[in-house]
Amino acid sequence: MDKQRKLDRTDCRILEILQRDGRISNVELATLVNLSASACLQRVRKLEARGLITGYHARINLNEIHPTVSVLALVTLHHDKENFSGFEEIVQQIPDIVECLKVSGEFDYQLRFECRDMERYHDLSETLLNKAKGITNLSSHIILHETKNDQGRGFERLPG
């Protein structure tokens, strides 16, 4: 199947609804998009097969389980291909790093840490500095308050 095939209105509506509520039943979804349940399920399966739907997730409020410290770390590397691949491999091994973005501009990466406390973050940042070759700067920013988090959202804002 051609992955670049345009989405029709119904596919777009399905994606929009699932993005807001991934737990909606297929019958409810089918009703909202004016399809039979079986036709709707076929469309959802095709969207999954094309890689347009990559998963269904629950957002967990970690602070309700245990207080956490959220840290954004901006990392600059000495520009050498091996430094970048080695850095990314090390990042994959640290479960407290919940997001790693390669970015343009003054820094090369933005990391988001979710740690049980500052001591844990300190230990992990030291580990990162010691294991990853070529880090020339690590700038840490403690997240004091999250005003908005629409991760996983955005489809409805795309032109279409």
C-alpha cells in the first residue's frame, strides 16, 4: 500500500477522535464517523498498518504515585558522527530519560528526565557526562510547573 496515499475525510475524522479518546469503543467510533462497525474497524486496522496510529497509551500522573522531579536538559556535542550515535545509544539505556529530541540551533539534543529526586537526576547526569563522548555542554532546567501537555495531539491542527 502506498504510504503517501492521501487520507479521506473519514480517515481524518477517525484519527481525530482516536487522538482525543483512544479508549472509545469501535461501535461508538463507527457511529461518530457514520460507518458500520466492521467498516470502521477495517479502516482503523489499515491506519495502524500504515503506521499512522502507533499505539494507544494512558497518561500517568507520576506525582500521584510518588513525587518526581522533571528536568529538561539541553546537550551540545562535539560534532562528530560517532559522538551522536554513541550518545543516542547511552540515552536509550537510561529509563529516566523519557524523551530525547535532536534539535536545531544552539544545542544538539533536548532530553526530558523524570526522576524520583534531584539526587537521582544528579547521578544520571554524571553518568551521561562520563559515558557519552563529546559532550561539551549540559544545561539543566528544572520544570517547576507544567502549564500544558498535549503530547500525542496535534492531528487536528494540520492543514487538510
